[in-house]
Amino acid sequence: MRLSAPVVPMPRGFTQEQILDSEPKGKFLYRPGELVWFNKNITTWGLAVISGRQCKDGSARYLLQPLSHPLHHPSAVSRDQDLLRPWLAWSVPAVGNQSLQNAKYDQVPWEQIIPQYPTDPVVDGSILAAAAIDSSFSLFQQDKAALSNIGEKFYQGLYLGAEKIWVFEPVRLRGPGDGIYVMVIKKIIEVPNAPVGAEVVLRGDVYTLTRIPAPIQDRDLPRRMEDDLNFRNKVEQTPRNPLYNDWRIVEPNARKLLADVKGRWYETEHLLPILQGRAEFDSNVENHIVGDCGVWMNSRNDMKAPDVIQKDRKSTLGRAVPEHFRVHEGLDDSQPFSIPDTL
């Protein structure tokens, strides 16, 4: 089993929220501003945006705003973490109103069609809103002290579709064959006067998951990835199968575009039991099998819709949430809020 990596001071400019999201076995799977599936009742799931998150009695709890059409917004709800799923965990269903199959949220004449709507307009509104969010992105927290080429701007993070992604963390990448690839982002760069699809460039090292006789030494992996390797090897290494799981670098200092990114990278130990089911996951672990949670997830923007750059998260969400909706930035938020036990 790999020894624990030394604790490295966080790079300049890290906020308390970013540090929290970088910790192995962190308290929260989901982040403020992200789009998630939430359990509405025993059998029904809906789509919502995370307004805030808190830890109560050792458990993560989230304040959610369900998505909807612009003429009616359901009340906010609160849910525990086990009642949420990542947006990319499931495929979105088709809208109930057949006339809106290929419609764009902002192009629908909601005021005209709601009075005679044939199905539930809130559900259809949430589906169309989610599709618009999935093909949008926005940058946040510019690093004005970073050295860059003329006109380029560096950022600490971006909202990419449904998810919130930080610099210095891994993302799932599209790659050749059935291999598992991730990029550890070192720079998020906004490029001036770039063609559509190249407005943002990601710089970092690309790795592939492999099995080898001895662990690779002297690398700079995020602590979450190191912790995940420790778990994988603890489960899968046996006298009959002595190989190590490890991340092998295949492209140092790579340049990738947003279209190359499948989505956030999640620790298999924490997300796979939710996607696979605890009983099946535990059974596999007993048989020294871990697998990878990315195999169970969709990729962002599988429909290949053109990416739309937005000013910020609020403009991305648009009329799908109430006008007063706010994303609470966790530990860095200057205005405390509370999540009630029930809503």
C-alpha cells in the first residue's frame, strides 16, 4: 500500500472553500451552485441547484432550489447527502410536451403555452433548464497576480455545465479506447479573441489509471487522488494479485479545451456505493473488486451542443430559479445562513 503523501501547503490564492473541497474524505460530495438530482419522494427525483451546504451532527446537508419554468418557482427544499445524485449520474428524460422536444429554455413562449400545457410544466421547465446549464460555463475568482501572456486571464475555478471545478484538482477526460484518463488542472486560462470552443484553455498533467508491479514515486498528485489509490490497493491487492493501482502520466503539461472534459473526478470509495448500491459495492469489495465510479457516469455535453460562455453562475441559471436566488459560498460567505431540518 502506498504511504500517505506529505502535507503540502496550499498554493497562493486558495480560499477556505477550495481547501475544504480538496481534502481527502471530505465532508461534502457536492458544491454550492452545482446542479444535482434530488429525491422528491420515495420514487420521484427532480432537478435542483445547490444554494448552500452545512454539516450537522456529522452529516452533510444541502439547501436546494428546484429548477422550473419562469412563471412558477417551487419553494426551496433541504436534503441530506444520500438523497442527492450528481447530474451526470443519470440521463435526463425527454420532456413530456412533444412540441418542445428540440426547444431551448429561453426560446419557449412560456406565458402563451402554460394555460393549456398538456403535462407538468415544472418538470419540463427543469429538463430544458438543465440542458441549457449543461452546455454553459462561467469563470470565477480571477487570479490577478498570476503571470500571463498579454490579454490572458487566469482563474481559480469555473462552473462547467452542472459542476464546480477548482484549479489544482482532477477532472475526467475523454481519451482513446476504454482507458480511464484524468487531468490535474494547473491553470485555467481565458484566452482573448479565441474562436468558439477555445475561449478557455486548461493546462495540466494527464494521467491514466493502470496496474503495475510497484508504485510510481516522486509525483505531484492531489491528496484526494492519493487517498483513492490507497483505498483501491487496500481492497484489490492480494497474494494472487500483487499489482498496484496507480496513475501513470501520459501527457505532461497538456493543453485541453472544455470539450475534452467529461466532468468532475470523484473518489470511487465515496461515490460508487451511491451509484452502484451499497449492497453490490460491499459485495464487490469483499471479492477484492473496486471498479471506477466514472464508468457509471455520463459525460458532460454528450449532445455536443456548442458551449455558451456566461458572465457568472446567476446568468447561467437565468429564469429557471427565482430572481432572488443566491449561491452561498460556504466558509467564505460573509452572510451566514441556516438550513432548516425540514422544508
